[in-house]
Amino acid sequence: MSNVKAQSPSSARRVRKAVLPAAGLGTRFLPATKAQPKEMLPVVDKPLIQYVAEECVASGIEHIIIVTGKGKNAIEDHFDLAPSLERFLEEKGKKDQAEMVRRISNMVRVSYTRQKEPLGLGHAVLVARDLVGDEPFAVLLGDVIIPGNRPATKQLVEVYEATGIGAIAVEQVPREKTHLYGVVDGEPKPQAPWGQRLLRIRDLVEKPKPGKAPSNLAITGRYVLPPDIFDCLARTKPGSGNEIQLTDALRILAKERGLWALIYEGISYDAGDKLGFLKATVEIALQNPELGAEFRKYLKSLDL
Ligand code: UTP
């Protein structure tokens, strides 16, 4: 399989849909998440889930399926039309803002399904089964943002469309932090154009005990999967934290169908975690064309 990217994807391999699980309780971010979804927390001026939806659009996704739960209505409102707000802005002469508000509801087709109880990330993906149907799809965690011009999801879509095998994004983390992540045991299978960044997964472990991690390659929150994952999920029993874990279903998929790990190009922020959220806010604010220069000056002025 040399230079597999040269092949053009058959229609069965085209990745058109994405599932965004957003039904978790966000307990790491209490009290901010007591009455509002963590996916709606703003980083600079956009809610987390909008960054994720924009990554989908930039990756060629045509249909986003958001898995919501209790107390998550603000997510639906955010992607809906807001005619009275648009009218108000237009009447005040704020055409650009009216246009920006309109663009959010027009950017992509969005459907919703509900996870009645937060039984785990794997379970959240499984409830999207009917909306996905029998085709490959991406999964993007609603609280992980990966800014940059080269969307991680697009990098995974390229691997899937070229090989027909599912791919998950991984990144190197310090050894002493592996117990916080799903970690892969992978065998390098270098091939163009990915070179050493592409590994065939032998196994995966969710939150390995200290010293037991098979590598320092952690799962980042971006996946492109074949529809076979649904059968794997249906066979998956509750695991770590008594939740139905996507990682456990991926172990089955890796054994039965194969699965790639791609050390993607980019940096992720787990913005569902307070420190990750702060890092994302600072980095994205520094890159903001309106605020960046002033904010940089301010940070430099702090006597740290
Ligand atoms: P997290 O583990 O980060 O979310 O799941 P959480 O459970 O909300 O967070 P904490 O640990 O209590 O702070 C990653 C993503 O999967 C979704 C979450 O909404 C988040 O976007 N998720 C998780 C579900 O949709 N359903 C679940 O049962 C669990």
C-alpha cells in the first residue's frame, strides 16, 4: 500500500457525517456547568461546540449529529435561526453582526438526538446509530478544540478515504500523565504521505494504571470510523467508571477490522478541564486579529 493517498475515495468511503457527543455532565467544570452545557462555554467569543462544528465544515462534513441530554437546549438554540436578534442588529445598523449570527445557523445541516442518561461516551455514539446509518462517520468530542488551518478531522478523513480503515487521532503526552487518557499500543506502518505518523493499533487501554501504559500516545478526541463500530459498541459492557467506553469498542474494532492511529499535526485543548480551558483561551486570544496584540502586551506587563 504505497502512497495510498493517490487513490480517490469510492463513494462508500466518503465521510459525510459527524457525531458530536455533548451529553456529559461536565462535572470537572462545576459550578459553571450546573445550569449551562459545558460545550457552550465561550473561548474568547465562540462557544466550544462552534469551534468543533467549524472543524467539521473545514473537513468536508455535510451533516452534523449532536448528541444532547438534559439541560443542553442552549446548544440547539445556538445553531438555530434567531430572526428577532438578526432584525434587532440590522435595525441598529450592525449588519456584520447580523450576518455572523445568520452564518452560524446556515453553516451546515445539524440534527439532534438525545442520550437519556449519561452512560458513557461509547453509549452516546451508539444513540446516533440510526442517524448515521450504514456509512463511515467522524466523531468529535464537543469539549476538545484543535485550532489551526489543518483540521485534525480532515487528516483522519484522508486516511480513511485512502485505506477504508478507521483512524483515530493520537498525540504524545508526558508518561506521568498517561493515566488520564485512552492510550494506544501501536505498530508503526510508515507509508506516504504520513510516514512514521501512521501506526496500526494492536490494542488500546482506557486510563491505564501508572506504569502500565503501553505507550505515551494518547487518544485526542477525534475519530473517523466505519459503521461496524456500532456492532462493536452494542457488544461493549460498561468499563472504566462503569460507563460504556468508546475505547473498549475500538479495541474490538481494531482486532476485527483494523484501526489506524495517526499522530496528527496540531495541538488539542481539553477545554472541558479548567486548566485546558484556560490554555485554550490564552492561545486563541493571542491569535485573535482584533485582540491579540493588545492581549500579548498585557500578558507581558504582568510581573509573573
Ligand atoms: P467527558 O468525560 O469529557 O465529559 O466526555 P463529561 O462526562 O461531561 O465530563 P466530566 O468528566 O464530568 O467533567 C467527553 C465528551 O463526551 C460527551 C461529553 O459531553 C463530552 O463532550 N459525553 C460523555 C456524552 O455525550 N455522554 C456521556 O455519557 C459521556
